[in-house]
Amino acid sequence: MSSEDAFTQQFKISGGDFGKAGVVSTKVKEILQEIGIDPSIIRRAAIAIYEAEMNIVMYAESATLTLHITPDIAQFKFEDKGQGIENIEMAMQEGFSTATDEMREMGFGAGMGLPNIKRNADKLNIISHPGVGTSLDIIFCLNQKK
Amino acid sequence: MQLKEIKELLCAEIICGEDRLDIEIRFAGGSDLMSDVLAFGKPGILLLTGLSNAQSVRTADIIEAKAIVYVRGKKPTEEGVTLATKRHIPILSTNYMMYKACGILYSHGLSGVSDSQDSEGL
């Protein structure tokens, strides 16, 4: 990828659609592989994106994911409309969860989502307005291995 | 350990990926919690799980698992089989429960994911 090159693509994610949960992550992973991103970065990115997508399916009404790739970074910006996060500090703690039984039956809702995203990302910014929605900005540096 | 040996040890049925039974499996992990699998799974893992919905296959794909074994006689959904076939992830199904399936494989020398890496694992 030359320095002028940048790639941007947007995806829609529907809240509550458990049947399609993970479809966007799988698609994004394929795109990253096609672009030729380092496999170790793809692995970390795929986990972070998948967790974020599951969070949207579980807690939000709808969302957009904007994928932006430059020679230096891969940025994944999730902007959802939904209940938002009351206490981000609590939500970042492993094991803290407000999941329903249905979410747990899907194998999620164990309070690992945001900590997992943070663990894998090079940079994570969360802005949330309770009752309005959440914006999650996940960034991976492409010129260094974690 | 080859996947076909795992199939024999667990008296398992092949759901898909019959042509990949000769792949080599070096370590395994078992969990029904996909968040745990995402947190502690490693590429190349054999995933044993009792969660047989499409999310288990997606999770296996995301962490680059080599194969999936469903325990307690669970069978995947049609969507799960389609995805696994597309992503070349063989699926086996055993009637053994999680504890017994893991115990058999471990006692035959298949390491846990935590033994094969320097970090915590399933």
C-alpha cells in the first residue's frame, strides 16, 4: 500500500439480530486478509471487532462500523444507537456484565467483551451517552507488532 | 495428534471436513463461553464446546481454530456447517461430556492451550 492509499468501507449492524451476529466481523477479516495486513494484527483485530459486534447485537438498536485503513493504521469505528454504557469504568472490568439469559445462551455476556477489545487493540476510545448510544474507536498500528 | 486419532479416541462422528482428518492438532481447549474462547484461545487450537450454534463456528474462525469438537452429542446448525465448510474448519461430534472428552485427549498427550503457550489459557 503506498502512502497515498487509504481504504474506507462502512457496514451496518442490526441490534438484536442474533442470527447474523458475527457476519460483519467475518467479512472484515476477509477484507483485511485480502489487503495483506500482517496475520498477527488480523488475529487481534478480528477478536476485537467480533466482540464489538456482539456487544452491538446484544445491547444496541443499530450501528455502523466504519473501517478505515491507511499505510499506518487500521481503524474500526463503531457508532451505535442504543442504551449506552452507564459506567464505562465498571464495564471495562472483567466479569462485569448486564447480560440477559438469552445473551448467555449465545456463549456471550460473561463480562469479557470490552476488556477483550482493550487487550487486543493498540488504542481504544469509548464515548457513551446513556440512553443515546456508544462510540467505540478501535485502532491498530500497522507498523509494529504488539 | 492427527484429527482422525481424536475422532477415534472420542468415538466421534464427522459432521464436516472429512477430507481434513489428517491435520495435526498440537493443543486443545474446552469452553462453552465464547468470550473466554476469544480471550484465551490461540491459533491452531482444537476447540471442544457444548455450544453448537453458529456463534461457536464464527468464534472458532475468528481465533483460527483448527477444528471443533461438539460434546454431549451436540450437532451444529445448518448455518454453522455452511460456515465451517467455507472456512475449512472440520467439525466432530462426540456423545462424551466435556470433562470426559477433555480427559481422554489430555491423557493421550494432547496439551491444553496454556501448556503450549506462555500465557493463561483454557
